[in-house]
Amino acid sequence: MDKKWLHIFLSILLMTSLSACQRPAEGTNESAKESIVIGFSQSGTESSWRKRHTESIRTELEKEGYEVLYRNGYMNQERQIQDIRSFIVYQVDAIVFTPLQEDGWEPILEEAAKAGIPVFIVDRHVDLADPSLFLTHIGPSFKAEGNRAGLYVSNYFKHHENETINVLELTGLSDTSPTQLRSDGFRETIKRDYAKNNVTIQVTDALNGDFIRRKGKEVIEQYIAEGKMDDIDVLFSHNDEMTIGALEALKQTDIVPGKDIVIVTIDAQKEMIDNLKNGIVNCVVECNPDAGIFVKNAISRYLSRGRSAVPKEIYVHETVFSSDMDFDQIPPRNY
Ligand code: GYE
């Protein structure tokens, strides 16, 4: 085939594939006209928490009778941008979007705004000069999670007057609001309680594990190899997956987790609740993945009462589980 024919052939192919993913125009198909279509772009599947989060949103939206177009971004921002663009081409009624990171979303959200499609941001935040580009943000208070982790540590060491407590922080993916705000919240509380109790609690080192189990294990192994682990009193980990990795790494030492080192972790996946019951970790700060009901309510409100009926920020409720509580009170979880 010469170049000219190849060009014509490729153009036809592109046009047919685009029209295949375009939504039929109003009035051409009764059932398409009636059903509400939601495009849901999830950032990845890096943790059991994340899988539960996806399942919760899909289930609640489908239960409500909405048609859900689901795309997994596999922790790749470019891919997520393409997924959102495909929702715009399809002319969905709303976009639900769980951003991988904070920066770089302005252009695609401008495209959605031009197309008149409301955007519901869930879980992590986006950093935008123009906040009107999204309708609402639905998620946890990451700062409060950090505060709760810090509060457990300062209470645990409150009688250690004039001592210095060394914390090793295992942080999540950088340029994300949970990482930034969990760190801020933790530091805020240990500083405040230091003034009260006269115990110095300091973050001696912070290692990055990207919220991923394997990376958590690697950086802790490296820290152990450098001979620094023996000075650490507390491990504050930004998620359970990295904590599991850290616990695997600690097996190579004679440090007993939960006793020689206090472990505070965030998420509350089932495996970590079991570890809490077995005394392997000391405190599990819940991060609630069940966002589905909040997302469904916000979309329904928007559809029946318009933009102004939806608050700009919607918080999901969360709690904390620790070694000093009655374990029977912990609701069973399947993630
Ligand atoms: O803590 C972690 C997940 O963004 C709050 O991402 C979420 C975090 C959650 O991979 O497990």
C-alpha cells in the first residue's frame, strides 16, 4: 500500500473507532437517553485498601441504577488523563476521579468543564488554580489521621520525661495529599504534646515507600543494613501495605515488633487488624475506603437539585484502633 492509501485507511479506522466510543445522540436510542452514565477513573490497584475503595464506589453507583464506565489508571497519570478524555468523548453525565497525584490535572479538567461535565474528586486532592473545575472533593481528613497517629505515640510515651523518642517515618507517594497531610498532622501533635509532657518525640528519619509493600520492605532493609534501626523507638507508616513490607524486613533482625519498636500504621486492612490483635503492631489508624455511599449521594443530589446543593468538601467518617481497646468492638472487615 502506498503512503497516500495508508493515510486514508488509518483516517477511516480512527473515525470508526471514535464514533464507536461516542454516546448516541439524545433521542436516537431510548435506553441510552434514560440511563445515567458515570465515568469512573481510579488511580491504581496498589493496595487492598484501593481495591476495596474501587469496589465500594462501583457497587453503590450500580445499585442506584447508574451505568458505570470504569477505568484503572495503573498508577500512571498519562493513562488517567486519557481515561478521562475518553469519558468526555463519550459525553458521560458525570466523572468520578481518584487522582494519582496532586499536580498536572488542570488541562484535562478544563476540557471536562468545557464539555459541561461535572467532576467529583474522590480520595486524594488535586492542586488547581481554579477550584471551580471540580464540583466536590469526597474523602478522609488525612491531617486528622496524622494527628491520631501522633496522639497515640505521645500518649504511649507520656511518662518518659526528659527522654528522646526517635520516630522513623515511612511515607507514601510524594506529591499526594495523604502523604503531605499525614506527615503534617503527626508532627503537629507530637510537637504540641512535647510541650505538655516534656518528652522529646522527634522524626529522626523519613523514608519513602510510595504506598507499596515491596518498596516499604526495600527501604527498611536498607535502613537495617546501614545499622540505624536499633536507635528507632517508633515506626510510623503511612499505609498498611508498606507496614507489611517493613515487618518482613524486621524479621531479619532480633527487634520484636510491637514491643522493642512501637508500630503505628494507617488504613486498617484486615491483615493489620489481625496483627494488632496479636500484638505485632500497636496502633492502626483507620482510613475509610467505603467512599461509595458518599459518592452516590453527592451525584444523586447534583442530578436532582443542581450544583449548589453539593458541598465543596465531603468528609468520610473514620476511627482509630489501638492495643488498649476491646478488640471485639472492631467491626469485621473483608479487605
Ligand atoms: O492510604 C493507601 C492507598 O490515597 C488514602 O492510597 C489513599 C492511600 C491509602 O494506596 O493504602
